[in-house]
Amino acid sequence: MAMFDSLKDRLNKSVAAVSVKSETLVESSRIKSAISNAQKRMTGEMNELGAKFYASWKAGQASVEAFSGEFASIQGIEQEIAELNARLEQIKQANKAAFAKYAKRAQGFVLNTDAIFDVQVKRLHEYKRQLLNVMHIIHIYNQLRDNPNMDFRPHTFLFGAKAAPGYAVAKRIIHLINSLADQINNDPVCKDKLQVFFLENYRVSMAEVLMPASEVSQQISTAGKEASGTGNMKFMMNGALTVGTLDGANVEMHEVLGDENMFLFGLKTEEVKEMRDTGYNPFSLYSRDPNLHRILDQMGAGFRDGVRYDDLVQRLLMGGSSPADEYMLLADFASYCAAERRMVETYADPVKWNRMSLHNIARSGIFAADRAIAQYADNIWHVPHRTFS
């Protein structure tokens, strides 16, 4: 108890010291110059074309620097959507071409820049559900194999992830992504229609080229599992549209975007809990849904490289060291496929797509550092602060 009291006293003194210094900190030129560093890197530096576009449009603003500093107040650009749509599309296409060049040089990939760039890049963990993305890709691959002449919007899926050294299941999922990519990219039926690539050694320098080129941001964690996430914010700033669950920072994104500017799907946090409490049985879903049955059987048998993934299937259906389908992939599968269909249908309407993209860019100011610092100053530190305009 004495040790606890001592620790509490030291903590209280530290908080008091921070409170005394807060006004100086928030007023300092160092903080002022750094206040939008993250946003500046994710826009002005990372997506130079987009930043210059905004700077040239905004009356009285002639620099990328000015754009970065005003990020939280650019909703005004939404008033001129019709004028901006075509230019936004040109910028995105140029960024896609730049990433395709990067991918060819770095890894030998030949990307179809006319395809949807559908991206999931983040730490590999089961709750982030890269495996759900894989299951959907197998599903549309099956559709294409069954009907090669179907109306099919070209689609390129890009993964980037690293697994913790001891996380064997995560490493198996990475192996599965590469097996599926090998299968699809070598199937003549998929030529100019469907591609899958795993980006090796995903890192900041790669993100700086990839995020401005991305059109779809996969933020599909099991509801209630993601603390926040920041990749979703960076994709939003660069005009990618989110396919996601109401989890982590997707919740804040949804508050400013609404249902109409993102593609939501899946169980909500309370629904996940209720389904678990009442006895979730993934095997019954596998038995009833012929698409799920086919997909999991294919995973178990493996693809052209001869590697079987029946261990991952067993983990989903029967469990083992964890409950069966602990992260509700099978429960959310149909809803996820429906969200992906809505996304593809929307992509076919460039005016609507670019309008949604513009809404995402304009409303991403909620994640600006100046907004966060001001809120801290008002609600936690209770000190005055400057408003930067």
C-alpha cells in the first residue's frame, strides 16, 4: 500500500508539472511548427499531386505548405464537386501509374492500372481478418472460373503485412496469400481481370507511394477488437474509400462521412458479444452456405503450389488452441461480400466515386493534429491555445 501511495504521489506531481507547463507548450513555436507534421507527410509530401491540386484551387493559397496547415477547414472544396471530379480522377490515375512503376522495379509485379486498387496493408493478426479478404477473393475467383465471360470489373488486390516472429498462424496466412496469388496470377482466365499481390517488407517508404494510389481501403477487423488504427486515416486523407466494420477509428470516420461515403458491413460490437454468448457455431454456416463450403474446401486442399491449408480451415470450423472462428469470419462473410459488390457497383460510376472520394478527403480534418491538440487543451489541460487558420 505504501508503495502504491508513493507511486500515486509521483504521478500526481507529474500531472501537476505538466499542467503548469501546458500553456507554454501549446504556445511554443516548436509545437506550432510540428502541429500538422503527420498530416503534412500523409498529404503534402506523400501525395504531392493532390496537394498541389488543392493549393492551386484554394483562393489565395499557392503552396503545398498552406494546404497542409489548413487541413481541418477544407470542407469548402465540396461546393465545387462537379469541377473537381475529373481532376481528382487524373491525379489518382497518375498515382496508380507511379505505384505500378515502383512495384515493377521493387518486386517485378506488373499491375493493371485500369483495375480497382483494393488494398489491405497492416500488421498481420487474425482479428484484422486478412483471411476474410482472402476468402472473398477465392469467392470471386470461383465466379470468374465458373463464368469466364461474365461482366467483371478488373480488380487488383494488394496485401502488405508483417507477422510477429512467434505468431505461426499469422505466418501461415501470409503463406496462403502468396499461394492464392500464384494460383490467380498464373490462370489465363484471370488475365486483365483479377490480380493478387503480396508486397514484401511493407514499410513507411512503400506506404508513401502506395497510399496515394489506393482506391479501396480494407479496414475489416472484428468489431470491438481494434483500439484505433491509423492507416485508415491516411487512406482517407488520400481519397481511398473504406470497406469496413464499425471498429476502431472507423467509428469516428463514420460520424463525419455517414453510411453514404463508405461501405460498412458486419456485426457490431454488441452483436458479436450476443452471438458468442448464445453459442456461435461456424460449422453450421459452413454446412448451410455452398459458397463458404466450397471456399474452405479449396483452402484445405491448397492451390497449384501444392501447399495445403487444412490447419487454417480446422481453426475456423473446429477451433483448437482458440475457439472456432474466434474472430467471426464466417458470420460476417455474406455481409462482406455484399459490401464489396456495392463498392464495385459504385466504382462503375466515376462521378459518384470521385464525389465520395472528395468527401473523404475534405472531412479527414477530424484527424488533424491541430484539432487534437486544441481538444486536449480545452478538455484535459484546460489551458488557452491558439487557433491556426
